[in-house]
Amino acid sequence: MYETRVLSGMRPTGSLHLGHYHGVLRNWVRLQTEYPCLFFVADWHALTTDYENPGEVQKNCWDMVVDWLAAGVDPSQATLFIQSQIAEHAELHLLLSMMAPLGWLERVPTYKDQQEKLTDRDLSTYGFLGYPLLQSADILVYRAKYVPVGEDQVPHVEFTREVARRFNHLYGREEGFEDKAKAAAKKMGTKKARLINGLRTTFLEQGDAEALKRAQALVDGQQNLSRGDRERLYGWLEGGGKKILVEPEVLLTEAPKLTGLDGQKMSKSYGNTIALREEPEVVARKIRTMPTDPARVKRGDPGNPEKCPVWPLHQVYSDAARRDWVVKGCTTAGIGCLDCKQPVIEAINAELAPMRERAQAYLDDPTLVKNIVADGCEKARKLAAETMRDVREAMGLSYP
């Protein structure tokens, strides 16, 4: 099989906040040690809803990459690049649009949902309707195996799987496919060819997933097969055609929901964020001025942590003993609200300190960031070019 690549991207919204760190970046930092990871700046996606105001996109790109690096994303372990710098994304998007049913795009849950929410702009554009297909191209052009997402994004990955399946069905049935696949199996030797035939039959007749995995492992371990022969065998094992595009799988991410300074979801649009490079004194001021349980008018009034916006931050940043201290102190008026907030201030500043330190080197010398992205773009372009060579060939667009 292809490498178990992980692919994920973020729209360039400028400097990131703690909600981004706990929701996405902390997971990226973990994944980069387990898989070959590609992380990209989705600048074209930013234009699907903000096409009238593109002025800040480029600046936001660089600010966001600095925050990725500050959070611990390591360019020696992961490939960082900018979507618009890899033209193959656009080419695959165009070719997929030739065969993607319109109804599939209209059924994507976020299509109507965002139209209802973003009423301040005109979203009756193809770019907005087609952005899930562009998202599919982003994933498929790297033949990514895994896409880390939350529950709300699962339909987008399933959409991508359907697109890949349809493409392989339409274009993977090359002339003489069955004979070519069997010839490829014979190249593995008589014994392995017999075994792989038996495993294929077991999978197709009984749906035995373990038999399919064993057969795929045999193909993976064979050194004398060309890329084309491998693609034929992967498709033949599953009873389909040549596997040109890989159907990605969801990598569900569990992330604590970090509330903002007012108790709502942390979001720039709500003005309730703490940025990843926030100065310690600013963090302290923001936390100290947070609203608390309205029942605690005076220092001696008991309160209820469940009704206080500070409590969700304790659930993320405090251990069980600290949380018990908060509950007891608040409900008995044994501690004041500023006493309750101080451990959160200290914990957040401790988390942000190494990020501020890592970011400073890139702020002092912006060429470091640009070089990292340039290297990442070069690596990404090579992977994308391999896929597009096979896509063009399958669609009859491979000219001498």
C-alpha cells in the first residue's frame, strides 16, 4: 500500500489561539511522531467565503505557520506547505469536477449550514459549492491514508471516499485489467501467486477483511513490482479496477472543548481568545477580568462553579485535587474569584512560555519560515506530481 500518510490543513486566519492549539495543533504534534504527515495552509479555501477581501491572506499565512512552529510542529518530521503553491491541487480539482455529481455537493451538510450562518456575504458561487471537492483534491492528490478530523468533519472525508471510489470505477478499468493483474501476481512467484489468489477469493466470497490485509501485505513486501502492477493488484484484490486514487480513512481526534473568556466557544469573532503568543501580563489581565458566577456579588457569597466561565478552564488546566479545591472553596466562599483564577493564569502562561520562545527565532528572521515552507512545497509537489501522472494516464490525457 502507499505510505500511511496523514494530511491536514487549516485556513489562514492569522495568529492562532488556545482553541486551535487544543483542538488541532497538539494532535498534529503527536501525529508527526507516528506517521509521515503533510500539513498545509489552505489559502484557496480562505477565498471560498472571503473572496471579496483577499488582502490579509498572505500575511495570515505566515503568521499561522509561525504559530504552528511555535506549538511544536517540526519541519524535520512533517511537511509544511501552502496549498496555492502546488498547482496539482487545482488540476485534480478540475478533473474531479468533470465526474462529481452536482447532487453530492449540494448534500454536504456544511453547504446549507454556512449559507445560513454567513448571511453577511454572497455565497452563491461555484467556489463555495465546490469547496468540498477542492478539499477532496487536497487529500487525494497525496494519496493520504488518514485525515484527522472531529465528528463534524466526518461527512467531508466520506464524500472524498465516494469521489475516489467513483473515479477508480470510471477510470481504473483499463483494457485487459484482469489479465494484467494476474500477470502481476505471477511475478511474485508461483507459491505467493497461489496464496494471494486464495486470500482474494476468501475476501470476495466471505468478506474476510483479515484475508484482504494479508494479501495486501504480500503485495507490500514484494520488491520486484512496478507501481502500476501494485495499483492493479490492490484494485484486483478488492474486486475492483486499478486503484489510482486512495480512499482516505477518518482519524477521529478527541480534543477538549476550550471555552473562551466569556464562556462561549473560543473564537476570534467573539473577541474572547487567548493567542498562542500572548504576553504573560496580557494573559493575566484577560483571566482576571473574566466574568464569574453572578451569584457571587460579594466576597462572602457562595457560588457554583458550573455557572462560572472560569470552571471549564480548570477542567482543562487543573488536576483533580485543584478542581476539588475550587469546588469546595467556591461553594463555601472559602476562596475569592481572583484566588480561583490564579492557578489558571499560571497554567496557561506555563503552556505558552515555550511557544513564545520558539516563535521568537522565526519572528527575528522571517526567512527561516519561508525556507521551511519552500522545502515543504518542493516535497509536496513531487508527491502530487506522481499522482497526477497516473490520473492523466487513466483519463487519456497523457500526451507524448
